Amino acid sequence: MIRLAYGRMLRDALDGEHGLPREQLGDLARRFTAVREEVQSRRAAGEYGFYGLVDQGPTVRAIKTFAEGLGQAHDHVLVLGIGGSALGTKALLNALRRPGWNEWDDEGREFFPRLTVLENVDPTSVAAALERIDPRRVLVNVISKSGGTAETMAQYLVVQAWLEKTLGQAAHRHLVFTTDPSRGALRELAQRDHVPTLDVPADVGGRFSVLSPVGLLPAALVGIDVDGLLSGARRALERSETDDLLQNPPALYAALHWSADLTLGARVHVLMPYTDRLREFAEWYRQLWAESLGKRVDRSGKVVHLGPTPVAAVGATDQHSQVQLFMEGPFDKVITFIAVEDFGVDLPIPNPPDLSEALPPDLAYLPGHTLGELLQAEYQATSAALAQMGRMNCTLRFPDLSADTLGEAIMFFQLATGYAGAWYGIDPFDQPGVELGKRLTYAAMGRPGYVSEKSDQSLSDVV
Amino acid sequence: MIRLAYGRMLRDALDGEHGLPREQLGDLARRFTAVREEVQSRRAAGEYGFYGLVDQGPTVRAIKTFAEGLGQAHDHVLVLGIGGSALGTKALLNALRRPGWNEWDDEGREFFPRLTVLENVDPTSVAAALERIDPRRVLVNVISKSGGTAETMAQYLVVQAWLEKTLGQAAHRHLVFTTDPSRGALRELAQRDHVPTLDVPADVGGRFSVLSPVGLLPAALVGIDVDGLLSGARRALERSETDDLLQNPPALYAALHWSADLTLGARVHVLMPYTDRLREFAEWYRQLWAESLGKRVDRSGKVVHLGPTPVAAVGATDQHSQVQLFMEGPFDKVITFIAVEDFGVDLPIPNPPDLSEALPPDLAYLPGHTLGELLQAEYQATSAALAQMGRMNCTLRFPDLSADTLGEAIMFFQLATGYAGAWYGIDPFDQPGVELGKRLTYAAMGRPGYVSEKSDQSLSDVV
């Protein structure tokens, strides 16, 4: 079970000057009644569809059947998707498969396929992937909730032609689509071309969809324990079913961050796991937090222009990059650490083999410890140092890093985002700010019905 | 040559309400005289050592000799380093070698070695790398300016034992150290164990060192054109040798960002290249900007707690992640795009092969264009949309992405950082804020002379 340690959000554990006053916990707990009522009523109205993802037995069976059948026939899974259709899958692969997955040979991957996620229309990366991958051995999973995402559909047209060039009519046997149950161009193509499909539930938005077939199919294909993911997610959800804020981890997490933003101006929210294996998870979180909470108007339509800026970091690595700023810069940040208690593997830092050749004295403290101990010591030191410098921080403690705890963490952050939406008073499930950019893109690409708007930059202000 | 388009930093190109008033350009230009004088005098005093990196002929020859000699004998380069000893190398590999470099076979890599950078002490990633890599075919480049970086030296002890287990006394032939010319534990070990070394110039700090042997040796080993990097860097430096702010790209970049922060509260500085190949470059920039400018005190010792928060993004990908926040959230950001005009490769978006089976109408606008055109259209649309929403943004235009333009961009940002230090009135070359965390780590690890300070977290504030 994941635990949230939040003491260092509070003034009494910092420098006595910064941080939230302890009394605020009581205030937030009292106000939480209304927040939770709002969430519950919106949930009843179908807004919070992602809660339902912990209970999708038939879907999971279908995914497993697919992965154990057709999936087995391929040694490379190529995901075409962007944003919520890519970030979750990358996070699962990074966390739950061996580091450097695609660099291992078949045996090193226990005969599960390689996995490549194409999440951009950069011609160099798409061309390189298609040159490297054998079309006869690939399964292409095209993922788009709407079925009309420009980047994904452009990739698809390129990849489909690449498949057909080698495979001819058999190309469609290398395809599986994940899309809306009934609407959109991808659904239309699937029906016409007899491509197997999985559904993104209509009430689950892209950035909340990693525990739907969007993330679960690629995960199952590379041998990740999808039942474990969902059982962890279920635990997070169950722990969150209480009106007592101080017993409701994701709700408390949301309340503390909202309060730090609103009352102390701590608008930069950093997620800093102390493990390489959650690097992509921090990027997944970044989309979830940014796109859900960064909004122009509140629920009443009032212009508010609010939203914290999420920042992804990795410890210990970023102690040599971003931590100087976190320690000494403006008091505008909250740092959330993730500390994994047991990595399941560790490496002793050895003594030099020839004892007559002692190490330089500056290094003599290292042997006898392990890399894992050093990493833990660095996390504890960084958290303590930040507290001494008056910097709010909290920690999610993972007993280990498994499908179960990762599923719990995914649901924890989704729940926290849902609560944060209610605290901020905005709709965490829309993304109206990207529409203008889409319209301008369509116009530039000559899509019927989109008129080119003036979008030229000044030619004079260039150096 | 890279061009900076900055019109959309100015109010008259935005919504008329946000952005910098055009008159500010004149004010900044007048104030620049003093800023440049300060930079010049500090440069004369030896503080801005990185300027000297464009002129290191003998070093470059030594690097090339090494890479063409001993380097050729290995098919994997393993870099042990962290922060400034890792981020630059990762950026060079990502930008200038084929995407997915380590996944290509020998021919696909033109017989240059694979390259792995270990930049953490996470036991899972270190263990996986050592299990995957053949010690008989590896060259290990240990990089630490001080020679005493805890993470790197712990890695080194683990890796050295791993080499010796297979290679015995021959282990040292698989090592090369990059460190301070005269001081530190790594230098001491090199002399004792007869390990070849390259120098990090004493006056060049870690985060400004990618164009020193720190980045150039790994680059040369994987076949990157180091002369090209330096010729580009030289051009950036030459263009910056003017007192006219409006003709001095990195100085103008620094001035506009400082002014946006100080006068408009735009304290989040986003770097968003529209190409996968600069993803790691944005992370390199993030360290440079964060660690250089995030400071507690100014040059006079006054407590200021300032520093912008740099954020890394990638277009078009992050249009589906962070851009909603950039468009609609607080007016606290400046976005810098990088737009590459010619990728050297492009992929047409094909028409469906069977014209009788037309695409769904929603997708009919795509065929006939290329992926590169779509990417360009998305960059232009996003920049224009941000401007319409009153969001400051500017663009670095790269004619192509080559060693020459990347070297120019590296030096551009280093110069901009040096100028920004002068605008902010702080020392951009120190990092005093990380010392406390180091002391607490040493204490926890039992290093002599470091006394354990109270660093326990409250056990009660946990849920």
C-alpha cells in the first residue's frame, strides 16, 4: 500500500516561516464535505468515468485473449498515439519492464515483444522506426479516442502504406485499433477494413485512460500484469471513499496542493521519483495535472486563468540539475517525492579488490554500502534539506515498484486530479484551449471548412 | 545560422494587453551597455571560461586520436556521469545520431558503438546495463569534474569490479576518465592505475562543459562531427560580440526573459522544440537555466530568492499534454519554440491505395501533405494561437539540425545564461544550494567529518 507522508507541507516541520499552518488541515477537512459532495454528485452524473475502470472484467478478458493469441505472433508492438494515448503506455513500460527493454534480445525479454511508441509526426523518428522494424513481425496498435487525431491518423496512413507494401492484403492482420465504441474515423475504418478494435469507454477522457484498453492492451502484450494494475487501482479508489479528508490520501494531496497554490502562491508542482523507472510516470502525471487544471474559466464561466505548472524530475539525477533552483529559488514550489522502499535488486559498492591500494580518502565512505542505500540516503537528505530551507515537500512511499503499486499510484493521481478540479472550481475533464491551435493547423493543411486566419509572424523582429 | 524571432514577445503582436511593450526594447538596449561591460570584465577575470571552448585545437586532436584509436576497439560506450556530465552527451546523441541508436545493429550504426549514459544510482538501471553490456567490448568513460561526485564514484566502484571480474588486470584498458586537470580523487586514481584521462578545463563548470571533452569524447566515439559542433559554437560567440543588444541574439534572449520575469511575472520559461531529436536538448537547457539562475543571494549578498522555472516540452507531442495550460493558465510563462526548417528526410502522407475506398471525410485533408509539413503547420498554429491568447513566445529557427547548428544552439544558450546572470545580478556559475543535501547524504553514509543532523520526518503526518 502506498502511503502519503505530508508533514513537510506544514510550517511546523519547515523553517517556521514557510509552509501551511497546521490549523489549515482542520479548515480543509471541514471544507472537504462540500468538495466531496460535488465530486460524488458529478460522479453519479457520469462525469468521473475513470472510477469505473477498476471494474471491467470482460474487457480485461478480451485484452488477455488478444494478447495471448494474435499478440504472441509478433515480436514488435508499434503504438501510434499521442498525449493520453501514449504517455501511460510509456510509463507502464518504463516502470514494469527491464530497463532498456528494446535493447534486450528475445531471451532477455522473456520472448515478449519489443514496444515502440510513436507519439509525434517528426519525420526523422517515424522514418527511423519504419526502417528498423520488420513489417512482417509487427503489431500496430493505433490509439485515438476521437478517431480523428491529426498526428495519429497521419502516422496511420504512412504506416498502413508501409505495411501494405510488404504484406499486401494481409496488412490488416497486423493492425488493432483502440478508439471510441461507436464514433469517429478510426471506428469507420475498422469496420470497413475488418480491423479488430478495443473500446475506449465513452466516459473516460484520454488522459484518464491508461487503465482502459488504451494502456492495458500494450501492457498485456509485453507481459505486464494487468490484473495487478487494476487491483492496485481498486485499493486506491477504496481508500478514497471517505468523507474524512485526513484519511483520504488523494483528496488530501489535492487539498494541500490547492491550498499551497492559493494561499502561498506555490504554483509549481514537482513530481520527483527517486528511481529511473518512474521517469515516464512523471511525464504522464505532468499531462494529467497540466491539462486538467490549467483553465481559463471556472465552472460558473468566470474568467480565472488558473492552473499549477507541473514539473517532472528524477532523483538522484536532478539533484545535479533542478534541485539548486528548488532549494534557493522563489518559494513557489511544492515537491512530491516518490520513495521506493525495496527495489528487489541492489548492488553493493565493493571495496577495491587489492586492499593495499586503498581508495582516496574522499571515497572511503562508499564501500560497504549499496547503490540502493545511497539512493535512499539522497532522497532523505534532499527532503530534509528542502524542509530546512523552508520548502514544502511530501512523499509517496511505495513498498515496492510492481504492477500493484503502480496501478495504485495511477489511480491515486487520477483521483487527486478529480478532487483538485473541485477545489479549484474548474472542469478537470475538458481541454478547450487546444481548439484554436487545431483550427489554425487544419486551415494551414487545407481542411475544408477551416478558413486561414492571419498567423504570420513579423519578419522584422528577427535577429 | 540560427535566427531568433522575438516579435511575439511584444504586446503589439499579442492581444494588446499582455506581453512586453515595444518601448522596452529601447530601454533594455540602453541598459545593456552596463550588462555587457560587467560580462566583459568578469570574462577578463576568468569567470566565463566556457567562452574559451571554441578554441581548443590540441584537445580536439587528442579526442579524435583517442576516438579513432582505442575507441574503435569497442562496440559500447558506457558513460558514468550525472548532471552536467550526462545531459549534454544525451542531447548530442539524441540530436545527431539516428533515432533509437542503441536498437540498430552494427550496420545501422555505421559500425560506431552503442552509447549508454548511467546518470543515477538506481540499482535496477545499473544492474540491467551491466547485465546487458559485454565487458570485453565496452569502453567506460567516467566523468566527474570534481572527481568526487558520490553517485558517479559509487557507479565507478561497481563498474570497476564488474570489469575486473571478467578482464582482471586488463580492466584499466577499458577505462578513460574525464576530470579536473590536477585535483580530485578521480585524477588520483587515474595516476595510480594508469588510466588515460582527458581534462575538464578548470574554469568551465559542469553545466557549461558539453563542448569540452565531457561531451566531445563520447560524441567523437559515436561518430559525431566535433569540428562541426565547435564551428557552430564559434559562430554563436562571434554574433554575440556586440554592444548592440538588438544585434546580439543570446543577450537579447536573456534580456527579454529577464524583463518578462521581472516586469510581468512570467517566471516559467518553456523550451519546446518541434522535433523529437531535441527532447534531450531541452533537458540540458533545463539544468543550465535552473541551476545557473535559481539563487538565494545576489552578487552583493542580498537575499533575493529568485530564478525562473525552466520547463522542457516537445512539439507536436506536448500539444496533447502541456499546451492546454500554456494557452489558458496563468500569464506566467514564456515559450521558446525551436523550429527546424529542413529535416533532410520527410515522409509523404499517402492516399489510400484503393481510390474506390476513400478515406472518411474527416481525414481527407491529410494525404498529399507530408509529416514534415504537418509538424511545421502545427508549430506555426501553436505559436499563432498562443499569441492570440496573449501568451509571449519566441522562436529559434534552425535551417537544419546538424552538428553545426546544434553547436551554435548550445553556445547560444550558454551565452544567454551568462548574460541572464548579469541581468538578474546573480552568480550564474555556482550552486551553493545543493551543499546542504550533500552534507546530509554524507552524514547518512557515515563519511568522516559529517555529523548526522536531525532529518527524520514526522511519523504521524502519514496517510
